[in-house]
Amino acid sequence: MATDSGNQTGNDTARDQSINPGEDMLCEDLICEDVVCDIAIVGGGLAGASLAIALAPLGYRITVIEAVAFKASDQPSYDDRTLAVSHSSCRILTGMGLWDALAADATPIKKIFVSEHEGPGKVVLDPNELNLNEFGNVVEARRFGAAVTRAMEQADNVKVLCPVRVTDFKTDKNMARLTLESDTGSYRLDAKLVVAADGANSFIRSQADIPATTKDYGQTAIICNVTPQQAHQGRAFEILTSTGPFAMVPHTGTRCGMAWVVATDQADELLALEDEEFLARAQQRFGNHLGAFLEAGKRSAYPLKLVKAKWDTANRLVVLGNAAHAIHPVGAQGFNLSLRDVAVLAEVLADYDAGDPGSDDLLQRYSDWRKRDQQSTIALSNGMATLFAYPSPLIAGLRTAGFAALALLPGLRRRMALQFMGYRGRTSRLALGEPLRQPPRQIPDVSKGVR
């Protein structure tokens, strides 16, 4: 349930520069002619790049279009934040062939402590109750960027156009058409399927006239790495407060990734504090679970909004990742939900594509499958984000009673843990640790036994 967080401290600056995504790893093609492909993915961030790697073994001609250079300082997807990658997501990344490149720098989440600030509610989640060693792993977004850019470079059927902007999007019965702008001019791209993975303010979603509901939480996440006095030992903490969660996730070495959600009007003050004062205030909020905070890394701020597309498919279009659902970071569900979308879309195309990956039947299969998980995950994160904002004594009593139920009932804890690990409803083969493609069914030869 820990929140995604984290910014790199100065200790690993040289190491990070040596693997900056896009630098000497990804050939950023300058477009100089019209393009025809099977699947065009608009957005080369966490969701879009993951989808490209998941679909590459299926043999499609894939084009990824990214507006911001991968090695640019303002590339938002592959910064120093930490990603809490759930158990099912680790399996998905393994099936995609990415986990081996991430495992060495990943930090297992071996126990999760959840509590209410200034309240008696408290529960400890232990993976041993599920016969597991960990709930998932913490991975740095920058490391993830290095892994996916290498994988895209190595895939012969994946072409990356970057930095290239999409300026128009149209579809007809048989094809989708994108107008692309780069330093070399304006060009056309035709694809059988377009995937909008271009973020919460998706241009493609807007061009397709797909409405989206937006809710401003009035909260901002302050993100940084901290070094506590005590070793984290794989422990994650989430303290639920009236202004949002305060989360600490285990990170490499002795560091932890911190995500401190505050009222938006308090964010600038916290960002401007000297490290010593900032750590003192953070310590007051967090307590002494890991001893004194000794050092803080660079701080960043992310305003929090819920953005939900009314539907996630249209004619020759799938809306995926934050373009489909940008959610509150409580419980670390956002990236994991997007990876489950990726795994299901890959499985639907692997099983049912008869030559047209953008057919209405395929897209409807995908949308129907994903609806339950998306709706329940959004409801869960939104509910957790708003429940603790109510000052009512009645609501406070209900929250405490919920914590008590979780503490006393192992079955309820196991059910909740499974949901947070991504195992709810129908689960994709990749999330179950199975191959994307089902091997041909072997029919036993019984003729030799017949006389």
C-alpha cells in the first residue's frame, strides 16, 4: 500500500548520469518521410514504452512517438522517483523480459505498516500470510527508463520517433492517421491501431472527443529520498493523515523514498525549507519508526488530480495509462494499473488478432476485460484519498473500526493484500507468471497403443 515516491540523492549522481535513458542507448530517429505501421503508440513514457516491449514479440510493426527527448532534463517519465512495483507487475515485467535488467537495483518490500495519524488504527501486512517472500519491489523510474529504452533499441520491429509531436489525429473504418511535426517538417503516419499513452492531459484523447472527468484533490505530493538512522529492512510505511498519506518505501542501500502529501497551499513552504528544518517537520509527521532522519535528497512537487476517461476505446484507438486513468498515489496503484492494462491488451492481441489489431471486436474485448479492475482500483484509491479528509467523529470511528477488523482477521488482510498486489478479477497470463502466447495444445498419439 506504499505510495510511489522518490528523488535521487546526490550520492548516486555519477552512476545515474552513466545510464541516463536515451543517452547512447536509444536512437532517436528524426522523421523524414511518411510512415506506415501496424500499431502507433503516442507517448514513450512508462506505459507507452512498456506496451511497445510487450507487443514486440507478436511481430507487429510498432512506432513509438514521443514529444520530449529521452535524455532531456524535462523528460517527465524517467526521473528519480521510486516506483512501488507490485507482485503481479514484477511477473508482467519478467514475462516481457525486462525484470532481469531491473532486479539488481530493485528493493523488495518485505512488510507494510499502515496506520492513521493521531489515531489508534494500525495494521501490519506480512507476505508470509500469502506464502510469499515480498509484496513487490521498489524500482527507480530512471532505472526503468534505462531498461525499456535498451529493450526498444534492441527490438527490430520497434521504431522510436523522438522528439516528434502529434498535431492531428483522424480515423476512418480501415485506418488511423496521425499528422506528425518534427524539426524536419510535417509528415503523415498511418496505423491500424493507435494507442494514446500521452499522459493525463492526452492530446489524442481530446482529438477523439473522449470526455474525461477531473477531480482536483487540493493536494500536492512532496517527493524526495531520505536516509534514516535505522536500516529499513525492506519495510514500507504508510501513515494516513487528513491532508493525505505520508509514505516511506525501502530503497537501495540505507535510503528510503518519501512521498509526503500535503495541502497544495503548504507545498511551496515545504519546498523552500532548508534540509534540516524540512527533515524536522517530516520527522514530526512520520514519527520514530526508523529513527532520526539524517539526510534528504532533492525535493520535487506533483499536484494531485484524478483524471478518468469516460471510455478507453474508440474507433481504432485504445486510451491507456494516465491518459485513461491518472489516480491518487495512495496505495501505489497508478503504474501497476497501467501495467495490467498493457498485459491484457497484449494478451487480447496475441489470442484474437486475425490480421487487424484495431478491429472493433478486439478493442471491445480489451475494454470489457479491463473495466472491473479499473473501476475498483480507481474507487479504492479515491476512497482512501478522501476518507481521511473528513473530520467527523463518526467517520473517524469507522476508520478505526476498519483498522481493527484488518488487524484481527487474517482472511481480510490476505484479501486486501491480494487486491493491492494486482490480483483482482480476471488476471492476465503475464500477471500469473505464464507466457504471453499459449503453446500449441499437444494431442497425444494413441495409435501406437492400438493393436
